[in-house]
Amino acid sequence: MSDLPASVLFTCDHNAVRSPIAEGIAKLYYGHSFYIQSAGVKNDLEIDGFCVAVCDEMAVDLTRHRARSFDEMQDWGDDLGGFDLIISLSPASQRKALELTRYYHLNVEYWPIMDPTGLGETRDAKLVRYRQARDQIIERLVARFGPPKA
């Protein structure tokens, strides 16, 4: 797709797994093409260690990511109305994004990405699930924004 937005906000429930993965990989692939951020409906969790591990496999460093909510973004001066596109990766974040469209003119897309938390019994089995979620995000990124620019 040649019409890239100027700014994209990736959202999920806690800004601890799916949206940080999407933000990190999008910055790797398209970092200079448009402004990229992420947020959650809540920020009650820290970045997930399995999320950090599967992104590290791609040289995407999420160790400094700090979870933040929609409300915190506004409190810190990030104008949600300044984003061209919100990509929701969970049903709860989709509802929240659609609520915001009552106040801002925003385009909202929903990408149903699997929530890998709580799946798998062993460390290796958990990593397989997190890689599946990461790879779903990569497929959607490339389908929506084209091949990596980096």
C-alpha cells in the first residue's frame, strides 16, 4: 500500500505483549516512514518477558518499553487526535478506540491477533505461542504497509 499514514498507534489490553511487539517491529520495518507508538486500555502490567525474548530474536529491543494506557498518553500530552490510524490488536482496545472516534476523527482497524499469555506449559511451548503472535503481527504489518523499508 503506497498511502502510508503519518502516524500509527497500536493498542491492546495492557500494552505489555501485542502492542509493544507491533510497535517495536513497525519501528524496525518502517521507523522513518511514519510516527509509531503503542498503548493499552490499562497499564497494570510490565512488559512481558516472553514478548521481549521473541522480539530479541529479531534484534528488536523491548527491554526499555514502559506500558502506558490511553489515559496516560493524554495526561502526558500525546494528542490521540493527532494519530492518523489506530490499529487495535484486542477486542477491548478496539472498543476503546471506537469510543475515541466520537471525539476525534480517527481511522481504526482491528487486527485479531492471538493473545499468547497463559498458553503453553513449558518455556519452549510458551515461546512457540509468542512467536506465533509475533508472526501474525508481521504478516499484518507487511500486508498493510508493504515490505520493510529498512
